[in-house]
Amino acid sequence: MTQRVGILGWPVAHSRSPLIHKYWLDSHGLDGEYLRLAVSPEEDFNTVVRGLAEQGWLGANVTVPHKEVALAISDEASPQAQRLGAANILQFKDGKVYADNSDGYGFIASLEEAISNLDWIHQPALILGAGGAARAIVGALVDRGMPHIYVTNRSRARAQMLAENFATPTTRIDVLDWAARQTQMAACGLVVNTTSLGMVGQPPLELALESFTGCVVDIVYAPLETALLTEARLRGLISVDGLGMLLHQAVPAFEAWFGVRPSVTRELRHKLIEDLGA
Ligand code: ATR
């Protein structure tokens, strides 16, 4: 019997997850199907999810705007999903709905793919933005034991809230004014853009890299090389684009549903780049 999974979101047509999971289904010779399901904000998300579980779906990915409600309607949730208040993976098993969040995992895995030496963890990180992606990334860095993180966001209150929620006795989180985002860069080993600035159709991100010697990450992947990453490349800095996080966050979902841990291969990355360009 064909095993069914998919992605629930609104809009969902742009999602690249079907391509990623289809590649893994094919490479593992599994009889499965990954569908896009547009679920409007007016629909009752719980009813939709329970219906899919009854139809025999193994689970689903969840994207905007349903990540919070996905956690709320679940029967059990991983510590990551609980802490972030949002789920991007649902698994249906034994009549129950399990929620997980792999965004932080995806970020760390893509970073580790680019930097083999783990010294970056000892220097502070500068995180731009304080939305859902920033929360996942800060949570993952805290779990990794990073001692010091700076967060800056256009609305300072949101950054303040993030800092209060995620700081621990071993990780200090300082908030910087958006206008002061340059001030601490020289002391940082990692800078991460989690805002939508630099994305197609959005204003550019204004951030000068001349005093910076660390690693630059931009989670935006349209365009794949943002102006920030072009500058990083020209300066010879290690840079990580947004495809890595997108690819790696899919690994735990596939493994939960199909019981096989898939690999993020060069071939898969190339397929995705081709698809984004099309
Ligand atoms: P996500 O869940 O993908 O992180 P989000 O919650 O919409 O998305 O967050 C978008 C981030 O981009 C926020 O940090 C947002 O800043 P605000 O919290 O002040 O809204 C940031 N952002 C979006 N447009 C921006 C702009 N023109 N200038 C600065 N920051 C911007």
C-alpha cells in the first residue's frame, strides 16, 4: 500500500518539501507519496489532521500559518516543539498525533556541514531577527552550549522576549538595538540573518562585513546567494545559504515516518537549486 505523507500550509504551492521527500522515497525504493495540502486559516486544523490520520497518513509537515496550532492540537510533543511553541512535523501513530520541531536541528546540521571545526561555539553569535526561525536557531545554539548570543530585531520588544525565554545559566543573551547591530560584530564568530531582508521583493539587509572574520549564515534561499552572502564570499569568509537548513530540517521527518534516516546528498542539493531556478 502506498504510504502517504505531505505538507499542510497556506499557501503551500511554493513548498520544496515534496521534491526533497520524493527524492528520498525514490532513493530508498519506498512506496510512498508526499502531497501538498492547502489548508486555509479558516479551516479547523484539528479536524483536517484527525481526518488525515484516519485515512492512514503516516504524518505531515506543517508550515505557515499552522505551526502553532499544530502543536496545540497534538497529543504529545517533543521538548523542542514545546519550547518553540510550534511544530513543523506531525506523526500519526497508535491513534495519537505526535508533534516535533526540527528547524533548530536543521540549522545546526547545515552549519556543521560548512564548518568542520567546532571552535565557533566559543565565540558569541549575532542573530538578526526574532521571529519563529530566530527562536529555533537561538534554542539550538543554547542547546549546543554557546555561552553568549546577541539578538537584534527591528522591534526590540520581540528580541527582549526571545532573550528572556531562552537565556539559561550557561548562555547569556544580550539584546542590541537594530540600529546598533554593527557594534558587536567584530567580537562574534557567527552572524545569522533570520529576517526576510534580502529576500526577493524585500529591501536589502544593510550589514557591513569589513570588521568580521567569522561565518555568515543567511536562511533566505530566494535568491540563493543574497547580497550578504556575496559579500561574505568576496571577503573569503565561510558562508552558509538557506538551502542547508531547508534540506536538513527534512531529515528527522522522513526518519520518523519511514524509519530510515535519509542523507542530504550533493545530488539532492543540485536538484533543489535547479528547481528553484526553474
Ligand atoms: P519567521 O517565522 O520566518 O522568522 P517572522 O516571524 O515573520 O518570520 O519574522 C520575520 C523577521 O524579519 C522579524 O524579525 C522581522 O522583524 P519584526 O519582528 O520587527 O517584524 C524581520 N523583518 C521583516 N521585515 C523587516 C524590515 N523591513 N526591517 C527589519 N526587519 C524586518
